[in-house]
Amino acid sequence: MKKKIIISIVACLFLIIGIIGFLIWNNVLISTITLDINPSIEIKLDRKGNVKSVIALNDDAKEIIDNKFEGKSLNELLYDIVSKVIDKGYIENDHVVILLHSKRYNQEEQVGVEIEKLFNERHIDVDVIVIQNITKDDEKLAKKYNISLAKASYINSILKENSNINEDDLVYKSVNDLDETKNTGNYCPDGYNLEGSMCFKEKERIAATKGEVCPRGYMDYNGICYEETVGVEGEESVCREEFELKDGSCIKTSSYRPIGNCSSGVLNNDEEICVEKEFVLIGEEYCRDPGRTLYEHKCLATKPSINGGCLNGDMYYNGKCVNTRDDYYVSEWKCPDGTYNMRDDGDESKCYQDKKTTRPTYDCDDGFVLENNMCVRTEINKPETEMLCPSGYTKVDFNRCINMNHTKNFETGFVCDIENARVVNDKCVIYEVIEANSN
């Protein structure tokens, strides 16, 4: 009897251990996925692929995640993250770049496809960049700045290609900014976001006004809302407008002729010399009418004398009768060849000649250097992959394509008619804009 009881207890113990083992087996952590949008989020999955925990890796992510998705599917969590990222205004210009990294079990392809689908359903273009290999340098950078391993790896790849950029310039930038820097070599000071060759810093937000806008997924082109899409990558490397492809780089040269500054004298910009006037001599006084008589800087009318005298009070001067009262005009002065008089100085009797002194100095605007008395700036960017439009679409910008056969009517929405501003939700965000630094 005791033997049967012992056997029953042992069987129960094996059953309990089996159940516990099954539960542990199914809930053991097998994968960690990191998403960097700008919110950086770490997702831990169990063996069933359900969410075990969600961790915010930066302050932006704290506004995105909560604990209600523990035990839910990964796709449910991704849907919630994408929705909140859009609602919180992290997406600008309908384009987002995401860094994706997976540990223990490679799920990059599955996650990447799902994220692309979720964003594309909202007419937002997405580039998913998969970070596969993490180095010790990446781990060191991530620990130093408390950032994700994926972001650290991507930053290190930029630093290797751009010796002029410091890690401090990049660690707090959004993934979109990092991607721009990776592609162009441009970067912005702290507090600014990079777009192409310009840096944007938010100054203020005001209420946007109601106006006519194109529906999402359509763009205003010459007053008509056309369906739009982003181009697909081709095989050739090309440069953006105004840049020329030369020796594997995109080069744009701007120049202007500066105005010289003279410490003394007057600038002769044609000869690029500073000129001072130098007094030479007193000029020759004369009357422009040969029939006049010069007397005390006056050109007097003359009359013949009668019996050695003059009538009507005229004065006898140099054998002629002259009218000193009213019939005269002021004499003039002329200078020898190679000299001139300064008529604007009030004393026309003095003759001057030019005395060339020093060469002028030239000042250039920030970002320009003086070359052969010209202010020159050379911008160098990395070539980008040529963007091609899908069949049925026409390219209207470097990477924007429209379908001329698909149009929609304008609808009422929020607009912002202010320079250096754009609409974010119902606000008009005004930016300070400066040029980016480049190699």
C-alpha cells in the first residue's frame, strides 16, 4: 500500500515538473529587437514570439511605450508603436528612417517587412537599415552615451567615412539626421536637424490656419493634387541639382566679387587699387568766351574807348572799357593734361593727380575663402543613388514621383504661409535655418 502511494507521489512530481518546464520553455527569452526611429525601443520576445517586455532607451521612447503589450504579439506592438510615432509628430516630410537590430534570433526581415507595411499604409516612405554586426567599439560608444547598440554602430560607420565629424556631433541626432549625414557628409550643430544641405532648428509653434491642401498621399504640382510616391533606387550615382559629379564626388562652387576696403583713399575696383588725390599746382584761370576780359575772377564785357575814356561808368582796363557792374560771369580754371580739379570741393583752382597707394583688403562671408580677389565656396557631397520612378509615374523632384492619371480634389486642412515653416498636425512650426557643415 505504501509502495503505491510513493509511486503516485513520484508521478505527480514528474507531472508538476513537466508543466513547470513547459511553461519555462515557452516563456524563456529568445530574442531582443531594437528599434531606433528617434525613439529608441528595446523589445524582448519569448519562444512563442510574444512580447515579454518593452523598454524605453531614451526620453522620446517613454512617450511611446507602456506595459499593456506584455504577452501580446509582436505585430500588435509594432502597430501601436507606428501609430504613436506618427501621432506624436516624429515623422516629417512623410519619410522615416529606422535602425533595426536583433539578438539571438534573426528576425530583422520579418520585423522590417511588417514596419514597412504599417508605414506605407499611411502613405509614409520608410527606409529600414538592418544593423547585423556589433563590434567592441560599438559597445563602448553605446555605453559612453547610453544609446542603443544599433545607433552606436551606425554612428561609428559615419565617423569612419568622415574624419572631420566628432562623435559628439552625432550621438543625440535623430536617425533621419544620421542617415542624411551618412549619405551627404553634412552635419548640423547641436539642436539643429539636418535636411539635405540645410540645418533646421525649431523656434516657435503657432496655430496653423485652415486652407486648401492635397489629401495624404497626394502632392500639389502646378495647382493639381497628383498621387505621389518615392522613387526607387537605380544603379547610377548622381548628384542633386546644381552639383556636378567629379572624381566620385558631388561638387558645387559658388563665387562672388567682394567690395574692397581702403584704409585711405578711394577704391578703384577695376584696377583693384586704392587711390588718393595729390595736390600738384594751381590751374590756369580763363574765360570760355575769348571776347571777354578777365578781371578779379570775373569775365567782363568789353567796349571800345572813346577819346581815351569810357561811357556810363565803365572802367578802363588794359586798353579797353569793361562793365564791372552787371555784364559778367565767373571765370573758370583748367588743369594741365594728367591732372584734374575737384569741382565738388568748392575750390576749382587746385589741380590734383591720382596717387596709387595700397591695395584694398577684401572680406568674404562666412563659409567663403578669398581666391584671386574672388570669394569662393566649394561644397562637396557624396553622390546619391539615382532615383527612378515606377511605371506610370513622372519624376518632379530628386526622389518624388507623381502619377498624372490619378488626381484628387483639394480638401480643407491646415496650412502655414510663413517662410521657413511647415505644418505639424494643427500647428505651424517655424524654424531657424542655417547651412550645414560639410567636408
